[in-house]
Amino acid sequence: KFTTDIYYLIYVDMAEIDHFMPLLMQHEEEGLICPVISHGNVHFLWIKHSNLYLVAMTNKNSNASLVYSFLYKLVEVFTEYFKELEEESIQDNFVVVYELLDELMDFGFPQTTDSKILQEYITQEGAKLEVAKSKVPTTVTNAVSWRSEGIKYKKNEVFIDVIESINVLVNANGSVMSSDIVGSIKLKTMLSGMPELRLGLNDRVLFALTGRKTVVMEDVKFHQCVRLSRFESDRTISFIPPDGESELMSYRINTHVKPLIWIESVIEKFSHSRVEIMVKAKGQFKKQSVANNVEVRVPVPSDADSPKFKTSTGHAKYVPEKNLVVWTIKSFPGGKEFLMRAHFGLPSVENDELEGKPPITVKFEIPYFTVSGIQVRYMKIIEKSGYQALPWVRYITQSGGTSVHYL
């Protein structure tokens, strides 16, 4: 197993990294895996990506969330550079990795972490590296460090995606134990020059952001391009956008949400030889909407065999390596109700008690629909050349982790 240890922060002896892997292996053997491992007064904060370990060392009371955000940003930047972040890509691009680390952090503090800007002066061609060092793009020192000057497009467009994930946990009695909405507004901008964008949301959401309504958005985060002072003064989301894809805003709403696809299940055991499972799925969203690519994943005993299925729509298949029945419905209209029956041979039904009872999970995606009611009212694009641009808005609601426990 190959490991690459990426470390930073001054005042820490680099030899300390030699203690990380032995400590990690010891913790794994003891079943005490922890995201922070200490050796003396040195703390290792680490993440694992594929077969690589990315490790930060500190001997101070550092901001852990900042350190982990930086480590995950490293993964994002390296992935954009090398397509796949793995042992081979690190070995083949060792010089570029060191060049990137030199720009990503100085003296233990994150610096330029935008891969689009980094790619302007750090390339994967070694010859260009030497030339680029003599002239660093002005973008790095500009107030707008996330966007380069002189960008040109033949057709100016902005694509806005409002994506919400619904997380609902339902117990065997049909009661909702917990639920929330996690949302984000994502942009894909293809605009020339240095445009200023002004995004208007519906009043309900804007008041929620400022705490004037009972539905309150929590954990609201804006991209660094958003002028927070402008938003606080008149609730306008004003910004100069990064080029290409970016996440403008993310939020969470901790509120009661009913499952958009309600699941009921019945399990019948016959002697010690077979078991039958009946699952009913009902769309609890408006009839004008349609859920696409619905997957209902039903756990079955590990020793089940001889599967037989009957469905009112879609198709079901047995996945023995995961002990699941996956019921797939390509198109699920709101208000509709469908049934699936599964029959299995079961040599040792007593083992069911020892295995526990995993939950049924549901995955889906509903276009042109948001649970929170968030809407983009307008998008104004202001650029000194005065060109016309087309904004496109798309709404998507998807399952985050909808689970139903059955008896």
C-alpha cells in the first residue's frame, strides 16, 4: 500500500511524520480510528483518498475545520490537475505537486487555492514551469483573485442550478424521527470580461436568511466572490463570478419534511424455508412532478437464495454481494402508488435476529421542483461592454438519505 504524506506548518520537525503510519496502524488494530492522532505535542490531522494519506502536522491549537477544508481542497486541486489522484499520478507529477504546495500554502497559511488560477502559471510541462516563475499572473494579487482578466466567449451564458437534497429518517411505526433540507446554488458562467452579477431570490427565502420568518436557513455559506456587506444592507446577492463551474451558496433547513416517496413494507416468514417481502411505494409530491431513476433498496438475509420478483412497475433484481433487492423505477409520477413482491428461499431463518435489521433506503431525483420553495426571481448581468447574456435556471430535488426501518 503506497502512502503519500503531505505536511505543512512551520516549527514542526519533518521527521515527526515517520510516527504517523505506525500510530495509524496501531489505532486500526485497536479499532480506535480517529481523524486526529497525537504523538507528544505534535498532532496529525489526516484524510484518506484512494490509497493515499494526506496529513497535516501541527504543534499548536490549530483550527481543525480550516485544516480539513484545506486537505480536501488539496484533493480537489490535484484531481483537477491529474484527473485521478492516486499513487501513480503523484509519482509522475512529483515536481508539479511541490510547485502546487508552494503556492497553496505559505508559512502554515492557505494562499491561492483556486485551480483555475493556479493552472495559469503552474502547468504539467516542466519547461513551462521555469518560464512561468518570472511572471506571476496579476490575478493572484488582485482583489478579484478568483477570476482572470481578458476572458472572452462568443456566446455569453449563465447556468444556475438550485439543488436540494432531502434527508429523512422514518421508524418502523411510520413516524419521522429526523429530517432536513441541504441545498446549494451552483453556477456555470461563460461570460466575457469582468461582469458583475446580481441574483434575486424570492422574498420568502431572503427573509428566512435574515431570520424574519419561522423557516430559518442554517449553515448559510457564500462563495468568497459574494459581497457580504451588500447582502446585509439590501439583501442583494452581488458578485463577480468565477469562470466556469462554482458553488455560489449552500444552506441547510432544519425543518419537518415528509418523505417524498413513502415506503411501507411487510415481511412474512414461512417455517424455516422461505420469506416473502412486500414493499409499497407512494409518491407524496405534487402530481405535476415526476421522480426519475427511483431506486428502492431493500435489505434481505445474507443466506437468502432462489429469488423471485413481481412488480407493478419497473424491475427488481437481487444483489447478493450486498444482500439487497434493488427495485428500479425510471419514472415515478406524483400521487402514484406501486408494489413489489419478493420471494426467497431461506435455509436458516433464525440468523435474521443475529444480523440486525438494516433500513430500506430510497434514491430519486425530481426536476423542476424544490421543497423549500426557493426561486430565482432574476439575474442581472452588468458588464462595461454592454453585451447581452442568457441566464438559464434549473431546479432539482434529490434524495440525500431517505431511510425507512421495517419490522
